Amino acid sequence: MNAIWEEDAASGNGGREMIEALRDAFRCVHHDGDFGSVEEYLQFRRLNVGAR
């Protein structure tokens, strides 16, 4: 996450847009759609698909 924000600070805002798109996608696969971070989503997916 820090690297994404650093790239945005250097130029543009593609990282912010990417994170927003990922958060929007999370709502499509989780009944609550309320993941607070990418790590929370990945923890859910590991349980959901039984994979690490």
C-alpha cells in the first residue's frame, strides 16, 4: 500500500483509482462488502476458497 501511495505522490492518481476499484469489487463477493483493507479481503478469500 505504501508503494502505491508513493507512486501516486510522484505522479498521477492511478494507485488511488486502483484501490477504489478493488474495494468496489470486494462488495461483489462478500455479503456485507465492508472490508477495511486489502488484508481483510485476502483473509476472507483464504477462508472462502480454502487456499493460502
